[in-house]
Amino acid sequence: MIDGTDGAAFLASTHGSLGCIFCHGGQSGENTKDDAHVGLIADPSDGSTNTCLEASCHGAKGTYTTAIHYTQAGYYALFEKRSGQKISDNPAYMAGFGSACGGCHVSCGDCHISSPKPVGGGLVKAHRVNRTPDMSLNCTACHGSRIGDEYYGNNDYAGADYHRVPLAMTCMDCHDGADMHGDGSATQSRYEAPGLAKCTDCHGPTTDANWNNIYHTTHLSQFACQVCHSQNYKSCNGCHAGEGITGSSYETFKIGYNPRSDIRSEKYVVLRHVPVVDDTYAAWGVNTLPNFSSEPTWKLATPHNIRRRTDRTPDPAVTGKSCLDACHNSYLGAKDFFLRASDLSALPTAEQQANQALVVPDGAPNSSW
């Protein structure tokens, strides 16, 4: 139903003036719902009938059909690397993918008109087309269990991201339309998005008076910003197609060698454990993944729970500890933040092999590394 203030705003807008049939199809001049709905398109912003990308509408700048929110190319690529098979060559795999993984696909309307279908849908503002998505009803409706909980401070072991409290920044302050829509090129990872936001876009020697210090000048070329400024974050073990996450999430913080040096220059990054296991796709008939070790299960992470002061950057006046105590003396008994061989020892052999290149040798960090 289109009523109230938001409904009136929609009817007065460019999209509202087009009429329902322009986007959704159906039949005009009919007196019954069934007759009027013949040929109805529930989501005209999705699939081959994407009205949004018609030449007369947004076609001239319509790059979204190659963006990973739309194509889910990353899921396909990782399955194919680990299994040695193409999803698209097997109807059973395609059906399984559509049921278990396809829900993460989102259309234009899932961000700009309604909440995404995977989380139940529903109009955000009485069919108003919102240029800027709603952070709660759109962005973190899907990206909630990790990014949302971290950013809002919902995990009992970490507070809200400083950019949220006290700065009240939204997702769109860092992630603009180019991030979401892509530039027309095919990508398989969110880290390949054109113009992806970087901490140094806002924080740098010429933009932040607190930036130019010995810690940054010593470490920034080697360490990702999150190594020092992220709080602890969530990892998961065990996921099975058709069931979802079958193991409990848990608190982690691990620094390791960068697994994506092709897209990030830092030597050391924070790593998050992802829940894929050898029998993740057993429900599809893939009882084991012969190339499981081709991809690490500790993945490049960018936690959204940034603070100036963390366990890696303690305030000596408050804690009596320094950065030296936090990291460089870790081998003396302080908590070890680095991914070590001992962290992999309980994992299956294939998973240990998958992560060997990320393991930091035992001992304190030093210049020879």
C-alpha cells in the first residue's frame, strides 16, 4: 500500500509518476486482481528484465550486473578452486547454490527500495526509491553478524567502532556507489572494488595531526592499519550447504602474512577464520573437496571495530603497558597475536597445508622478517 508521507513522496517523485505498470508490468484497465496481475514482475530490478538498466532509465551508468553483490562470482570461484568442478556445468550444483548461497544475491531494489529478500524483504519507505540505502535495513541487514555487530559494538568483548561512536558515520561515508555498483569489470572479491576506501583516504600525514608519529612511520609500510587499531573480532568454524553455520562463532585476533599481496601491499594483515570445511558441500553430492588446500581458511580481514587504543596500542598512562609489551615482547608470555604453527596443529592436514604460507615464525617480530 502506498500511503502516508512516504507514499505521497513516492507518488510525487520521478519514479512514482511513471506508474506501476512501467516497472512491474501487468495489465491496465482490468477489474480483478488476478487479471490485472497477468505478466506481473515482482522485482523489475532483477534478472534479464531489469527495468532500472533500460536505456531510457539508468542504462548509461548501469554497471551493477557485473558487481559481486549481483554476480556472486566470488562464491563460484572459491567452490571451483577447491572442488575442481564448475558449478554451472552441473544442474544439481546450480540448484544447491541457488538454495544455499543464492540468497546473498541482491537486486537494485534490495538496496534502494526494500530490505533484501534474504532477510525477509519489505518496503523501507512505502516504495520510495532511496538514493542512499538505509544502514540498518539494507547494509547491516545482510552484513550484520560480523560487520554490523563489530561496528555497533554488539560483541561483548569489543566496543563500537570509533567511526560509529562518537562520530556517527554510516557505511556510505566510506563505501560509495562505485564500491557497490562496480565499474563494469568482473571481480571476485570485495577488495577488488574500484576506488575501495582506505584508511589513508582520511588519515595521513597531511590530513591528521596524530598520524605523523614514530609508530606509523616505522610500521605502516609493513602492517595494515587494522593490525594495530582493530579490536578483537569474530571467526567461525564449520559451514554446511543447506544448514548454514554449524559451529559456534568465537572471539579471535590473529596477525599473519598477507594472503592477497596481489591487491594489498602490506606484509602483515589481520586474518579471520572462515567456516568452509572439507564436507561443506556434501548436501550437493560433493563429499570431499580434492583441492581443499588450494585456498587458505584464514582470510584477509578488515574488521569494522576500529579504536585508537586497542590491545596492540595500549595507553601507558592507563594500563601501564606499551606497544612494546603488547607485541614485541609477546614471546615473553604476553598474549601472542600472531598466527603460529601451533594455531593450526588441531586442524585437519589439508587445512594446515592451506594456511602454511600465512604462519608467522615463532618469536617476537624483528626486522629480519
